[in-house]
Amino acid sequence: MRLRRFAVTTGVLAAGASLLAGCGDFRDFGSFQYACTITVDEGTVQLDEEQAANAATITAIGLRRGIPDRGLIVALATAWQESKLHNIDYGDRDSLGLFQQRPSQGWGTEEQVMDPRYAAEVFYEHLERIPGWEDMRVTDAAQAVQRSAFPEEYEQWADDSAIMVAAYTGAADEALTCRSTDEEGGVTATVSALTSSLLGDWGDNTIYTEGETDLSVPVDTPRDGWQYAAWLVAHSHGHGVTSVSYNGITWSAEDGKWTKSSDGDGDPHAVVATITV
């Protein structure tokens, strides 16, 4: 298992350049309220709750735009390098947010680039303008968008980003787990708030059903099911989600694991998140 820890090091930044160029002790994931782990055949990546949620949003925005997996990997690798997947309100000169986008360079207003959804959208817009980006190395595609002073640094996140894409696109079953180690202070848990986030990431046309304490998302295929299941687990901490169930398998926030129901029954056509209101 690979547990990554990072150190903040500053450097000269370009229009969307790298704020964090080096690696060392940046975060001890075990000391945070939520520890999330993605495990697939290719390896393991560990995240804190903000990183998990931001990565889920970046991936969802890309999927909604029809971006292929390669583009999702480029976006996640870029956000890893620029902000370590934290929506930071500082950077070189006026660089801000997940992708360290600069309002003075036409990326949007300060408020816009600090919105993870907007930041992801505008990153993908720029990526799609690059001729032949699909055939470039991850670092070269990212650099074509970001124009960083450290053009090779994005490549170090390519493998981890591919692992994350496998989980967030539903290509890997039960790949993302998160566990709450403390009480969630300051969380106003409502089904409507979770629904609002769902629609914000996946689009207003997303079909769902609300109950008093649960949100159900209908799906057609197992890949769709695990795609939404991963998103719900990744956003569980900020919305008071206590469990996510799909096709007879349930993730619990209490123990942070996926377990099969005793009778093996489950709905293969809906993903259900339960929250504590």
C-alpha cells in the first residue's frame, strides 16, 4: 500500500502554475476526521475528506461533459500538483483554488475559481482546445493548459490519478471507502442539501428520489451504480451520510467498510444514501 504525505514548497507560478512542487510531510491522513482509501488492482491511494470530495466533483464534471478517462486523469493529476486537491485560497500572485487559476489571466473571478465545479469546468474547456491532447503524456497535456514553471511535475500523479478514476467512474467495485473517526461538527445534514450537491456535480437532469432520510439514484448498469456509490461515499462527510447501499452491498460510515447483506438481496437498479437528519 502506498501512503503519500506531502510538504508545501513554493515556487514561481505561471497562469495556472504549480504552487506545491515538492513532496514530504504535508498531511498525516490518520490524524484527520475522515480517512478515505481507494484500492484497486493497480494500487492504493489515501485521501482526506476534502480531497476525496473534490476528486469526486472533478470526475463528475468531466463525465458530465463526456470527457474520456484520459482527460479525467489529466485533471486529477493537475489538481494534485497544484493544490494537493484542497481548495486553497492562496497561491503565487493571484492564483487560487484547486487548479491555481489566476483571475488576472482570464480564468474567471476570484469567486468563480474558488468554486470547484467552475474550476473543473474551465480546466476541461481549456484542455479540449489543445490539439491532440488525448495522445500526450499526462504531464504534457496538463502543462499545455497550466503553463507551469515546473512542466514535468504533473507526471508523478498520473498513476494515483488513474487509480482514482477507476473508483470514481465505477470501473472498480467497492474501491472507495471512508471512515469517520470523530463527530462531524458543524454539519447541517439534510437530504435536500445532498440532492443539491448531486445536481451541482451531475447536472440538473439527474434523476433521483428523495425520502425523509435518504436519497435514491436510479442506475442502469453496475458501472453507473458504483460511479454514484463512490460519489456519495466521497461526499458523505460533509452531508452526514451514514450509509450507502447498492446491489446488496452497504458502506457504513461507522466502520468505513463495504459489507454484503446477510440475505444477499439488493437492488441493482438504485444507489441509496441514508443520512442522519
